[in-house]
Amino acid sequence: MYVTGPLVENGFLLQFQNKETGKCLDAVSPEKEQPKLFGCHGLGGNQYWEFTRAGEVRFGSEGKLCLQTASLSSTDIITKKCAHRFSNDQPSKQQRWFLRNATVLYHPLTDLCLEGTASGLNMAPCEDANRQIWLLQNLESAKT
């Protein structure tokens, strides 16, 4: 998996920590609840994510679920089965993200950025703010 900033070696899973809240992106109950911000624990589980070469934010070690907007015009964030399964297909527009400046998760379909606040996760116009900065931590290398 690759990001547009620093290279992340294939096979490593990440923890996305929000700079403003200090909390991490957490799947909580995949396919049942919206992802939330939760205290970072560095143990993986619901906080294991990967940013793929195709621009997906995949959840968990199996990577079957992707972070996406709830609908084409929604600012709500959910996890749903990944549309991209083979090297020759593409993620759905709802599941495609770009990593700006190696820290900001930009969603081109909505032209918004993922942010974390005390009230949780949401999409908002992109701006230079700590609530939109995500610190990517390689959990596999932290274990060694």
C-alpha cells in the first residue's frame, strides 16, 4: 500500500490518529455503526486501517470493508464492502480518498476532508486545521 506522502511498505497496517483530539479512527462495530474516534491503544483490532495504492482506506487485517461516505451527497462516514477487489478495477467514487500533504484525508467526490472533533467524525471543507490532520502510525513496526 502506498500513500502520496511517505511510502508505507506493503502489508503494514496503520492507525489514524487525529491531531486535534489525539483519538484514533475506530471501526467500533463494522457494517453496523459509523466509525468513531476512540482512545488510541496501538493494539490494532478496530483501529487497524490501510491506505491502498487505489486510494482506499480499508479496515482490518482482511481489508474487506472500506471507509466511505454514506451516499453520493452525504457527509456521514460509514464502512461498507470494498468495491475494488482486483488489480484492474477501481474503487467506487464514495470509497476513493487522497492523502494530501501526507496527513489530510481528502474525498474528491464530495470535495471535502475528513475531520475529527470532540463531537466525532465528519466531512467538512478542507482547511489548514489540526482537526483535519491525521497522524499515520505503522502498528506493525511499533510491535518490534
